[in-house]
Amino acid sequence: MEEPILAFKDVKKVYHGGTVGVEDVNLTINKGEFVCMIGTSGSGKTTLMRMVNRMHDATSGEILFNGKNIKKIDPVALRRQIGYVIQNIGLMPHMTIYDNITLVPRLLKWSDEKKRAQAKKLCQEVELPEEFLTRYPSQLSGGQQQRVGVIRALAANQDLILMDEPFGALDPITRESLQDLVSDLQKRLNKTIIFVTHDIDEALRLATQVVILDNGHIVQHGAPEEILQHPANDFVRNFLGEERLSQARAELSTVDQIMLTDPVTITMERSIPEAIKLMRQRRVDTLLVVDGHGFFKGYVDIDTITSHYKRATSVSDLLSTDMPTLQKDTLVRKTVRKMLNRDFKYLPVVDDKQKLLGIVTRTTMVDVVYDTIWGEGTADETAADQEGETTAPAAVHEGK
């Protein structure tokens, strides 16, 4: 079994004057995890994170980084192995973006060629124009500066990144965009991130492991789904909130539990007049497209047909492939996000070979959340939902 990247063993921190920061901390963090530490003000979450790079030293116990006690590593050498992002970004105002990004690689004596290549690559990763490298922090927006702060932490290719409430001062839209960015980078680059936040929704959205602290103690840690389904005690339950827990019971369902099975489809070789006829018969504006074996290939909609029907002879000529798919074990919570982010009214459910199994609609998910939180809907409401479902874009089965 691979050695954990970080391990806390009976860690305790006592400040001058006797104030206890954290105690009895035992925690293992594996490579590639996204760990969010959260708790009330003064709970010890920031203290715990800052002990990792020896900004605070533990009073007792051990912290092992790649199997080695960090007290046996020179603090400066240790910090050059660990990326760090803070709330106020910490960019050097008198240095260009390029110099800010390559600060640690320069200390590690990278060649100019290697530094330049890494800076350009990281700008591409976060969709910042290359010409930004010659600008100064004051010439960038807050969100752009924070993107630079993120890639600066990645510049020396460290495996472990610490983030101390990095998005707390940003507006909600910029914050959500950066959350998506960091989550995507973490997965693609297989980095280990320890992320301190006071926002429980941010923690549940980002983390593979949530660590909840209270009064210097870890009261529960585990996957977000585990914590939402099985709060350890009243403190965790109150911290999460009853409304969030109720909603989680619905959102933690998997799509195979709520999908509409035997979805109606059209095959790729069908003609455009046949597609239009099906749309008219079924009163829909979009058709899911499969091959002769039932494997999902994409979709065709009325806008595309209207714009390009003269040059097309079959459905395959107008096929769009940008619709995301769901695996049957995908959580409803993640499905909601996919739909909202791309404004889809439904999504196809496929197996690992892309064979179409069913569809999940927005209406279905609303019903699940409603029934979980408020109980079964009235007969009138159910009838209204069903009427709305028939006019929503849906998959169509050829010949039905």
C-alpha cells in the first residue's frame, strides 16, 4: 500500500500562555486527496494546516511528510516542497506576473528555459493570456490575481498544496469559477490539497475528505457523502444544518434510482424529415441519437435542423456531441450541478461503454428533492408536473 503523503500522530499545539490550539489529532491524508478543514472560528483548522509547513511547530506528537518527521526537515527546504495559497493572494506588487509565478523555481535554481516553459504552461491551464506574464498584479482583476496565486503554488510542481481560505474575499460568481478551476486542476494534475474554509457548502463541493474541528479536536472526518448521511454527533448535525441534511438525503441518491428507463431514441441513419416528424409527434425539440446497438452518440435539436437542414441528408450530419453523460452511480447532487452549469433540461445515463440506459430530467430531480424535504406532493401538483414533463425536451424512440 502506498505511503500517505501526510500523517498526523497524536499532534498537540499549545501556545504561550497555555491556550490549546489543537490536541489529540490523528489523521492520514493520501496522495491525490482534496481535504477541506472546516469548523467554527477558533476551532483549530488554520493552526492544524499551518503546522504542515512549520509556520507553527507542534508541541507534541509527529507530523510525517512522505514518511519523514517534518521537525527533521529544515523549514525553508520544507516550504519549497509545499505550495501555499492565502486569502489576500500575497503576490509581490513590484514583481511581474512571470516573476511571481517563478519565484520558487528561481530559488530552486531552475534554468530560464524551464521557468519560462512552466509559466506559459500554467497560464494555459487557468486560461490566462500569455501576455499577462509581463504585467504587474495591480493590472489584473481580483479573480485573475487569485488564478496567478493558484498557479504560483503549482509552479515548482509540488505534490502538496495548502490553501488558507483562498476565495473568502471574492464575489460569489468569481468564487464559484475558481472553485471549479481548483477542483479541475487537482484532479488533472493529481495534486494533494489541504484547504481551510469556513464555508460548509464550499467544503462539501470540493472535498474528497472533510475534516470538521471543534475546540481544537477533530469531531468527524470522512467523505462528504458519509458525513452528510451519518453525522457523528449533535455538533456536526447542527453545524451542517437540518435543511442541508434533508436535502442531502435526496441529493445523495444515485441516478439509477431516479432515471427514466427505456428512453426513446432515434438512430443516426434516419433522415431529417423523419426526425422532424418524430419531434412533431412527440412534441419535443431535441432527440437523443444512438447507433444500431443502442450506444449513445449525441443529440440533434430543432435549432440545428432549422439552420442546416438543406445541407443534411441524415441525423448523423447534424449530430451534436457536447452533451455530458452520467454513469448510473453518479450522485444526484453532482447531476444537478452538471445540468445547471450547462443549462440542460435532462441528461443521458450510460454504462461504462456508453450504452444508453436512461435519462434523468430536471423535473424528476425536483420531485425527489421536494418529496424528501416536504413529503409527497398533492395530486394537483403531481398532475401539473406530469403535464410539464410532456412538453420538456426529451429523448424519442424511433417509430414510437
